Amino acid sequence: MTSTISPTSLSPTSRQIWNRSRGLLLALVILLAAGVTLAVLRSGDQHGRLDPRSADRSGSRAVAELLTSGGVSVEVATTLDEAATRSGSDTTLLVTDPDLLTPHQQRVLRAAIAPSAGRTVLLAPGTPSVGTLAPGVRTVAPVPVSARSPRCALPAATRAGRADLGGERYVTDALDSDACYPTDGVASLLRLGEAGAGDMILLGSPDVLLNDRLGHEGNASLALQLLGSRPHLVWYLPSLSDPSAADGRDSAEDGGGSDFLDLIPSGWLWGTFQLFLAAVLAAVWRARRLGPLVAERLPVATRASEAAEGRARLYRRTNARDHAASALRSAARERLASLLGVPPKEAHAPETLLPPVSARIPSTALDPTSLLFGPAPADDSALIRLADQLDALEREVRTS
């Protein structure tokens, strides 16, 4: 009976590739859709954030209208030059996002407000800006925003009472200072006296100025007192489009060019890290499927002789006489080692296996060295002759 062996391809088919990758592709699509949705939603929420002209929930038109009705003129500044030139002793300068300012902008702003003898209010300044704009102040880990009591002697805070404060927290060793609305003893509102009879106020969170939070607790009272102490209010909205942001990046006073990462907004860096983390988690998820091999029952029983014949046909088809001879010699060496008491791990070492084999067949014409460790056969006849001689050598050892 003639046996036919059909070739089996180990390469995955296109259907198998699709079945394996569709889960990952679906996860990527969901992640992308979620990112786009969040970006759209957040862009809508952030439109006009802390802008005194915006009536959005996150805008600040309500407090600006109250200040205007109380006789305080409110001017909007969108560039550093406008904010610096308008500051003075009769002016309150409000900076809505100090951390968005470059180090050069921070130094210019600090040089403008230090001698002005006015009031400066910084909303949620963090580590990137506190060191330059408020020397001697250190930031502490932020806390959630909630209604807190003032617990200080600052008149504006004591009159306002409880207010929605939190966020960044500040510590200073300055004597002329007031630390209000503390959490675990660390203030969320810090007032610093300036050398020119002015002062600076650091608010850990801007929530007291938002339209949707102005009517809560004493937020309105606190906002009006902090921003209405002078007849003029300059509402500075920093932006990346400010020409001074680009002018100062490579200035000589910076000691050379700035690092490339300084040019990238912090949100993009955080988003890149999130994508990297998602890729690592996806890789771990996929790698967990590559567990140990599981033995499966074959659909049909295959005789050992048939498997050997099939492998022999594969060797013959590729003219792999060297592999066939190596397999025959390796099996013969292992069987002889078990007959002669040689350890299995030394069965393939000539200096260990050949002496006992030669001692058992001293008078035979077979050469154990060439049979067990010789070169590959030159043709099929030599391969057949090698197999017969290996069988003969094994019989000699068994019968001796």
C-alpha cells in the first residue's frame, strides 16, 4: 500500500491572522474613539475658561460683571507686554495660568510686578512657576477642592468665611504672610507682602471665580475682595500664541537654547505616556495567550513505523542525508550507552562511549569510531550501508 503525505503549512492563514488581531484592533478603535470624544467634550468645556467675557460654566463673566458694577474697571490682557505695562500701584493683576508661562516670561513678569506696589493674584501656580514668580514659596501635593474654613487673620478671608478652596498648597517662611484655608496645616490661599507695599496672593484653585461656583459658600465674597481692592483689574490670559513665548526660548539670558521637551506642552507628554502604557498593557495581554504547549490527542492513531517512514521521505526529498545519518547515529549511541552502563549525558562523547564499545567487540571488523562518529554518507547507498552496520554493531554488543 502506498502512503501519501500531504504537506501541511505552518504559516497562519489570513483568516487566522484576522481572528488573532481583531481584538487588538477593536481595542485600538475604541481607545481612539474615546480619545476623540474626550477631546471634543473637554474642548467644549474649556472654551473661554476663566475668561471674563465668557458666560460658559467654566467662564468668569459673572465675577467680572460684579466687579464692574462695583466700580472696578476690568481689562483683558492676552500678551505679556500688555500685562506688564498695565500693572501699577492702583491695579490688581490676575494671572489665570502661571504655569503656561515660559521661564523667560516668568522673569519678565516678575520684574514688572515687583516694583509696581500693586496686587498680583496667581491662580493655581505650581512648581513650574512658583519658584520664579513667588520666591521663597514651596508647593505641596494638591488636594481635592471642597468647602473649607479660612482659619487665618486675613480680613478678606474672615469676611468671606467658607469657600471652595483646595488644589495646590503652599508653604513659606516669610514673616509678612497669611496662610488661609489650610488642609493638614498647609494653606490653599497664601498672601505675601511685597517690598513696594504691594502684595501677592496665590490661590490653589480657581474654582471661586467660575460662573457655576460663584454662588456657592462665600466664593463670591472672597473673589470680589481679592480682585476688587484696587480700582483697576488687569485680567491676564496667558496663551501659547503670545509672541513673547517664542522670543524668550533661545535668548542669551537663558544660558543657551532650551531643551526640546520644553517646547512640547505638558498635555502631549502625558498623552504620550498614556499611549505607551496602553501599548505595554496590550503587549502583556497578548503575551499571556502564549502559554506552555498543550498536548492534544491526534484525530487518528499513527503507527511509529509510519511516522518514521514519513520523516525518512522528508529527508529524502530534501537530500538531507547528513540529518538522517545524525539521527541514526544519535539513536544508536543512546542505545549502546544504556547497554554498556554509560550515563545518558555522556553517550555522545567519543572518549567515554568508544572504549567500552571496543572492549565488547575486540575481534569484529566493524569500526565503532567511523560508524558512531564518522562523516556524513556521500550517497543513498552509503546511508543504507551505515544503517545496516549500526544494526550489526548493536547486535554484536548485545551478544558479546
